Amino acid sequence: MRPQDVALLRVPGSVSLRGDLLLTDVARPDLESDSYRGGLVRVPTDGEPQDWTRGARDSAPRISPDGRWVAFLRDRQLHVIPADGGEARKVTDLPGGAGLPVWAPDSRRVAFAARVPEDGRYGIEGAPAAEAEAPRRITDLKYRLDGVGFLRDRVQQLFVVDVTAEAEATQLTDGTVDLDNPAWTPDGRHVLAVGARQDGGPQNLHDDVYAVPAAGGEPFVAVRGVGMISLVAAAEGRIYFLGSAFEGLAARPLPDGLWVAAFDPAASPQEPRLMTDPKTVDCEGVPGGLAVTGDGVLALVRNRGAVELRQIPLDADRTPLDELAVIAGGQVVIKAFAEDAGRVAVVVATPESAGEVVLVGTDIKTDFGAELRETGIRPLREIHGAAPDGYPAHGWVVLPEGEGPHPVVLSIHGGPYMYYGWGLFDEAQVYASAGYAVVLANPRGSAGYGLDHGAAIVNALGTVDADDVLALLDAALELPECDAERVGVMGGSYGGFMTSWLAAHHGHRFKAAWSERAVNAWDSFVGSSDIGWWFAQTYCGADPDVQRAVSPLTYADKIAIPFAVVHSEQDWRCPLEQAQRMFVALKTNGTEAELLIFPGEGHELTRSGRPVHRRQRFDAVLEWWGRHIGESIGTETT
């Protein structure tokens, strides 16, 4: 896979199933238009998948319960189309666009969340240019979000629209709290949604489940949460949700578990009960990742680099992972699913494909990854190591073609409560195709290995996590295909932090470093990041001296290897100042350093940035490694 082959990625996002109609949305980066294009695709029970809509940016198909209609998003507005064919009809024309559609049980109404801008802002009628808008008065610590922007002047509200009546959408809420991930109660009388606790004070991370009367009325708290909440679903008289449990600001790294509470609109907010074992079960809270059936609750669960679809019994009580039935799994990453009358369809990423639609238990499977496979996908090879304290290190190596020995790139993921997995990773493929062996580690602090593994680096950054990535690197360097004399290190976000940390404390092991969108200085991150006011305290504590002691910037004078500082101009998660401070320190110290800034991009450049920027970044990465560890490896990308 070459840098320009990013345009060959065809990635299904969601899936919807009803009767013999199975739909997905497939997006692809388009280098010519520098945008993402795609539409809805029907997956038949026989034959090849067929384009089902003609829009250039269609996504999020949702089939109505009676199977007659399909709601979807086109250019961020809600549309509906008859399930048996016909022309799509635009349902909304909202200045902030519409969120994911959710059908009511009556197959007439659709609920969704949408941001509602204040008058005089964001280009709505009569608003001035952005630079001429009135000043923002901010009183809440949660006032902005990377990739979204400012929040308090465009609160996310709930809407309902009757798509059969050709009526305008009705705004159900007008409060000051963002409401997200709506779900209907089985009787269709209420829309449930997740929102921040309103009586928790200014330093509050707890969410509650709100119930909003669908016919109009004041929202009320249906379930008082015990931490952050990602998804909610409802059954008769019950509310299920995915979330973590903590006190104060100790929000991460904690796995999302499945919780249940009784739902009674006439009663006080109910206390939830934990259904899954917090030590072993770590649920993935992605949109559409929770469904209640007659046999149990379906949820996506992380497990050592895999993401599996598991069934949780309705009477579960802190049930451990090994007692939850696997509906779909293996050495794969399940990214989305849909259930209908006992049948389950999934979107599954494999080491060879970024995503395929599979109807579980049948031979029905797409082959969206065929064109990319022709470029030569390199296999994932699972490897194991042991840290100095004996703790097992787990991960993978992606080897180039040929006997080698090949130069090695140690790649470190972000998070830190995230993971490398069994799905196709475009970065590793591009580097391996260019001749580099790529080492992918899930050190302590990563998700999917249990609570203790994830929490091991709280107040211990740069200790056992560094031990683990180096132990896995050692395991890879024992392979004859890997050249121990030509090793580089790279990573983004927390991976950028670890890259900077290793360059300062273990620099003799590497020829060069590529540190991207990194946290380099916790003291300024506290105030400049959208999550800094709580995230830094979670991992480092509140003591500024301790924060500086675990900041790579503090040790910049120890970095002697060539160092690339890479950042996005509009990154609000790890703001640009983190890169600027490190770059200035390195140059002042006489270190060979370069600063590469991508205009207009946020924290998610490598995953969802503009396609041309993604290709340009790949070109820059290969040029950097070609200079410092590639030697005779060519970096031609045309």
C-alpha cells in the first residue's frame, strides 16, 4: 500500500437489517475532490453489492421497524426513501445539520440530535462573518470540543419529525446541556438521551440518562449515572446503558460496562445496577453498539486487540467476560452491528480489510477491500515479550516483503486507553510496503486487557508503559527480518508523548523520532486542551511539580536524536502550543529538529483528515524515515 492508495480504502460505517433488506454506507477518501465520497449500498443475499442511492455523501441508513422506509443522512441533513425504491425526500434543513436518525416503534417518527446555533453565529441568516461575531461569554469548563468547536453557543438539542406527514421537525428540548445518542422507549412515549449532570457543579464529569416526552414537555432524569455514559437502549420498564463508574474527576482509564435500571416516569431517578464484571469486560461505546433482544443485550466488547459482539444475559450480575456468549468474533474488529428477528449483520475489519459486511451464520459477505488487497497487504504477525518485572507484553509486527533485515519503526498508539487491533491499519501497511518492519504494542494503559492493565499507568506515566513497548520491541528485534541497528520510534497523541519520552530517556535505542499531536507539557495542557482540566489530573495528579516531572518537555535537553515535531493547526485535544514548546526547546538545545504543521486539521488528521493531507503526511513520514533509517530504501510514491 502506497501513500496514494489511501484513495482505495472503502470503509463501511454502519449497517441496517430488516427482512431481506441489508444496507450499509461505504465511504472512501477522494484525492481529486479532497473530500470523502460515498453512498448507501445494498448487500443482497446473492450476487454483488449494489449502489442503493445516488448521493455523493450518503450515510447512516436506518430501516424503519415495519420495513417500509429508510432514513439516512445526505450532506448532514435527514432524508427518507421508500424501502422498495423511489426518490429520496429531504426532511430537514437545519443550519447545524442533523444527527443519526433513530426510528420510533410506530415507523412514522424519527428522533435525532442536532446543534442549534445562537442567533448571530455560524452563518445562519443575518449572522456576520465568523471573525465579526460577538464575543463568547464562557462559564463552563466543558466549553469546546476538538473536531466540533465551541459548544455553549450551539447546544445539542433533541428533535422529532413525522416523516410520513411531510412536516417540519419539532425541537423537543431547549436546555443548556448537550443531549446525545437518543433512543426510544418501547411505547414510543419518550425519547431517552445521554447528557451531562446539571446539578454536579462546574467540575463535573458525570452523565445522566434523560427522558424527554415525545409529545412535548420537560425533560427529566430517568437514571442517575455513576460516571460517564456512552450509549443507552430501552426495553419494557428498563433502561440499559454503557458507562463507567468513578468519583470526582477519576474518569479514566475505566472500562465501559453494561448497566440496567428500572424506568418509571412517575418515580424518582433510578439507581443502576452493573451487569458486567468491571475487571474483565470492556465495552466499545460506538454509535449503534447496543441492542436489547429477547435473549439478551448485544454489545461490542474489546478483548486483546479484538472487538467481539457478545450477548449479555438479561439477568446478568457482574458477569465475567468468559461467561458472555460470542455472537461474532475471532481475530477481527467488529465495528458495527444490527439485529432483526434473531439475525445479526456486522461490519467487521480484518487484517486484510478495513471493513466488510457479514450476515452472521451465512455465506453472505462483501469484498470492499478487494482493490486495496491488490496493492499487497502485509500480514499481522502476533508477538509476545516480557517486561523487566515479568509482565507479558502483547502486540504485532508487520513485516515487509523479503528476507531483510529491515529497518524497524516502533509505532505507539494514542489514548492511552486505546488499542491496536486485528483490523487493517493503513499506516502500518504504508510503512511496511515501503520496506519498514512496523512494531505495534498494546502496553499497560491500553484498553481491552482488563481494568488492572488499563489503570496500571495512573500516576505512573513513563514507567511500566515504557517498559512494555520496549519489551515488545526487543521481541521483534529477535526476528531475523528486523535490523536492530536501524530503529525509529513514532506515535500520535499519547503515542507522541511516549515517543518524546523514549527519545529523552532511551534515545540511544533509536536513530530518529517522529512525535505527532503529542502531549509534551502537562502544565500547559491543563488549560489549553479541551479535556485538559480533568485528563491531566486523572493520569498525573494535580500537583504542578509532578506534572512537570512526567512531561517530556522537562527532559528536552536529553534528546539528541533527529526529532520531527508534527501537529495540526486546529488541534484542540493536544493544542499546537504543545508542539511549539517542544520545537523551540529542541532547536535552542541544538538538536536536529523539524516542525511540520498541517493547516486546518484537528486531532483526527490521520484517521479522518482531508485526503490530500493524509497522503502528504504519508509522504513526509516516508521521507523522514528514508533519511534516517532507510538507507537504500526508496521513498518514491508516485
